[in-house]
Amino acid sequence: MIQILADLYYRRMLKNIFSFEHFRHRLAHAEALPQLVLLGIFSGLVTGMLILAFRLVIELPLSEWLPGGDTENFEDLPRWLHFALPIFGAIVLAAIFYRLAPATRKVGIVHVMERLTYHQGHLPARNMWLQFVSAAVAILSGHSVGREGPAAHLGAACSSLLGQVLHLPNNSLRLLVGCGVAAAISAAFNTPLAGVIFAMEVILLEYTVIGFTPVLVASVTAALLVKSVYGHDADFDIPALQIQSLNEIPLVILLGFVIALIAAGFMRLMLYSQKSAAWPMTYRLLLAGLLTGIAALFYPQVMGIGYDTISEALQGNFTLSLLIGMLIAKCLLTPVVLGLGIPGGLIGPTFYIGALTGAAFALLTAGMAGPEHSEVGLYAMLGMGAMMGAVLNAPLAALIALLELTANPNIIFPGMLAIVVASTTVRYVFKLPSIFLATLQNQGLDYRHEPLSQALSRIGVASMLQSTVQLSFNCNLTAAKHALQQESQWLLLSNKEPDSILLPADLEAYISEHPEDADQDIDLMEIPALRRDVAPLSIKASLKDALDKMNHDQLDALYVCHLNQQIAGIITRDQIEHMYTQKLHN
């Protein structure tokens, strides 16, 4: 008997978890963890498959075109191709972008952050496919950009579209965007934990247990999928790294300051280049292709993603003069072409610049720490982490990336020093936020995430609805009494469309005080009562969406509708204020 009851219980539990309507209803609450974990798994799977396709579209042609079948070997191409290939790629990109509307041209992590803030995480499919094709063209033609930013957009959009197909509430879409970004970074770098921290630290700008779990599941799922195809090998060769002496600590701190200077210059140049947005798109792309071609004539190592150059820098295989030349070329070229509109990423280039800076710094300071001076690879690796942390304003993500890439806990202490110094200097000395936030501000947009907004964004209106019964403006006594017997919290007054709400107690008081009007219709818009005007709101909305609409329409209440326009209930400003008051006290 006990076994039968147990079976019935678990069957009912599984039915509740996998029932679609129950699934959507539970996702309106911040505590729907089983459903969120399932979403994380689906997000990781679809994102992982899309990123695999993106990588294959890039790597298969490059393995056929480039000498030796090396997907990074742009250096051994004929000299004329170093100049012509980026220009040809720019012409192809100009043809792709030419007839597109400005809103459709938006791609990358900045686009993801804009849609997350202003469109509740609804990312369009058209921009996603444009990102896929245009980023592939940019990388295949040797432009000085990375694949991680496009991958993050693809993952976020893919996961958002999954939520849109399932008609999930906006608070769940927001979390799905974080899942997609984490899965994409995990799949692109083979760093699942760094992907999670990046999504929470850069995109969602919050750390919560309920949000961390599905994002972590998505990242791990994507990592497993990519490892099954590519194995466990990292994209670049990393030697054994360890600081040799505490005497080197001042050098590590100094490296952090040097990286901060370079990071600030990189960001300022990119933001200045973005002022070219008023120029025709075709001119901007052709100028980017021309600049890349000229730089590649002198330093072809700047072409492509550059992981092979990072590997060589980590191994200490470059001379000081070559390191400085490549560093100057990359620092000047990448922010300019990104600012001009080449649809690529900047995370890979920050690793490139950081590695070259660290390697050059190690060669310049080799005599300052005596015979116990660490290998060039250590400083190159520290430079990678510090540059990423400073440009993205993501020190924790950068530190975790260092740890996962090296699989060496000895990197943590010097890594923390270099990353904290670089990030703090850029933020508080040069007054620069992350490059993504700065770019949004350059576009006249805001990405505010106050604690209140974050708390309200995580909760759907479906979790706080008050019951209602619909009545016409003029109703007879029978209809009024029937409505009162429903014991709802509000009466929704309608003519052709719902117009306002009324407390049942006010109607009940009027009926008891005017028994002589029993044979007459009651005008609910005229009786003494506290009425509130209302407007419609989708049941997919979050509490933040509800509060924004109330502020915009100058209302204190909304009626919430299902997707079939059936009225689900009432949400009031008092409820939302009570909710965030509780959050503040907690």
C-alpha cells in the first residue's frame, strides 16, 4: 500500500513538473527551481549546438584555405592577400548590411544588454542570423576581432527565442538570456565556470541562488556538448605557471597598472571610433577593411582570432621588438575596426593584447627580480586576465577564466593582484565602466540595474494576482449580489473594455444603505467608492514591467490578461510597493 501511494505521489509530482501550463505558471515565481533547471538544460543544448555550428562554419573553410590546414595561419598567406582579404571581407559585409534597417544591424553583447533592458529579453531571430553570418565573414576574411562576443549574442538570442516559443514570462526570459550567454562563453572558451560568472557579472549584474543554478546547468551542458566534439584541449598551449618568489609581487602590481593604461587607451579609442556611427555603413566597413589590410602588411599576426599568437607569447617565442610591434598594431587596429562596425567580438582581442603586454613586460623586467624571475608565460597569462578584467569590468570572471584555462591554483594569488589593480585603476582612476556599458551610454542608452529593479524583474505578475469579477457600469441588484458572493478582491468595471476597479466592500455598503433602489440599475461609476483606472498587461510581464507601465500611464492598478485575452486578475501599485519594502528590509 505504501509503495502504491509513493508511486501515485511521484507520478503526480512529475505530471506537475512537466505539465506545460503548470510549467509556465510556476515560472512566474522566483522559486520554480525544477522548471528553471530544465530550461537551463534545454538552453545549454540548443546554444551548444548553435555555437558548434558557428565554429565549424569558421574552422572548416579556414582549414582548407590557410597554409598547412592551420585555422590560424594567416601569417603564411601571400603578402597581397594580407592586404586584399580584409578589404574583400569588408565589401561582402557592406553588401550584407546595405539594405538592412538600422535596428536589424545591431549585434553583439551590447545589443543583448539593450534588449535585456528595454525589451524584457526579447531578442529577434533576424539579428541573431545576421550575427552568425556577418561574424563568420569577418573572421574568415582575417579581421582583427574575436568570436566570443558573437557567440554570446547567438547563445542569448537562441535561448530567448526558446522562451518566446514557449510563451514564458519575462522574468524567465531574462534568466534564459543569462543561460544562453553562459553556455556560449563556456562553449567558445571551454571554461564553464567562467561562462557562468561572466553571465552573472557582466550581463545580469546580479548573483542569486535561484539564478545561479540554471545558468550553471546551461553552461555545463554546453561544455559537455563541445567537449564531446573537440575534446578537452584548450585553444592555446599553456605552460606550467607559478610565481617563483615573493620579490616579484611588486612587478605583478606594476603589470596591473601597465595593463590599466593600455585598457583605458583601448576603450577610449573604441568609444571615439564609435562617433563614426553617423557615417554611411558602407564607408565605415570599407575603411575598417583598408586599415586591417595596411596593418596586416606589416604584422599579419593581427589577422583573425589570434590564438596561435597567444600560444607563442605564452611559450616566450617572440622577441621584444616583435612583441611591441604586434601590440601597438593590435591596440590601434582592433578598437578602431570594432568602433567602425565590424561585427566581431573583443574578448579574444583583449586576451591577445594582455598576453603580448605581459610577455613584453616580462622581457623588460627580467633583471629586476634576479635569477628567480618567473617565466614569460606567467606574465603573459596574468596580462590576459588583467586585460579582460579591466576592459569588461569583470574581475571575478577574469580570475575564474585564468584558473580554468591553466588548471593551476598557483595562478590565483598573482592573478588576483594583477586583475584587481588593473580593474580598480580603470574604474576609479580613468572613470570608465565596462566597455559594454560605456558603448550603451555612447548610444544614449542606460543600463541601470538597481537592487529594486533586479528584485522586481525576477518575479512575474502571475505570482501576485488578486482575484476579480467583471461587472458592467450599469448592473441590476441581482448581478451585483452575485458578484459579491464570489468573494473576489476587486470588481472590474467594464463598458466595452475594462475601465476601472472597485472594492466589493464599497458596493456592499451602497446596497445596504440604499434598499429603496432595489428595483433600479446601479450605476457603478456614480456610487460613492474609491475607484482606480486600469489598463491591460500581459501575464508574461514581470513586476518591474508592471511598475514601469503604471508609472508611464500614471495608474495605480492593471488588469492582467492571459495570452487568449481572458482576464486573469488584478495587480496594484500597493502590492508592488509592499513587495519591494519587504525586499529592502530583508
